[in-house]
Amino acid sequence: MLTYEVNLSINNDVFPDFYEWLLPHTEEVLSHKGFKKAEIGIIENQEDDNKNHLRLNFTIDSTENLQDYLTNHAPRLRTEVDNKFDNKITATRRIIVEKIAIDAKDKVS
């Protein structure tokens, strides 16, 4: 399993419309082969930049399925976002190929 992380900065004036659009878009992405789960996080904005910030994490079963998505589907979806929201959204993306989970242990009082 790997994670495809997308960090978004959205101008405040388009954020309500973008957020409404984002949920069905996320469902569409999840319909692609190998996509197992999505998490959307609203990032607390510590800066006064007139933007909202989101983090999307997609869990995917293989590098091959992610590459298929990036090659054959992502370009169309990225163009759709640019056209619909007039380039008022910026995104950075990264692929996390290995995760180590560490759970907190019960503490003795």
C-alpha cells in the first residue's frame, strides 16, 4: 500500500464551491482501480493568506495502479479544476511508499 498525498491552497472566495465539488470528485478518484480509501483534512491556517488549506490522502494498493491514474486520468481532472476554479487553487503532490505506524501504549497511572 502507498499514499498519494495532495496538499491544496484554495482562495477563500472559491472555497465553498470547491469544497462542494471536492466530495464527488474524491468519490470519482476512488472509483479508479486500486484506490482503497481517501481522507480529507482541513489544515488550521496559521497565516493570514486569505486561503483555506486541505490535505487529501489516497491509499492505493500498488505503484502500477497509481501510475495508471496519474498517466491516464489525473491530467483531465487537473484541467477540470483549473478551468472551473479559474486557477485559484494551488496543489503540491507527493507519493509516500512506506509507512510505519506507531500506536501509543496504555500508560499506568
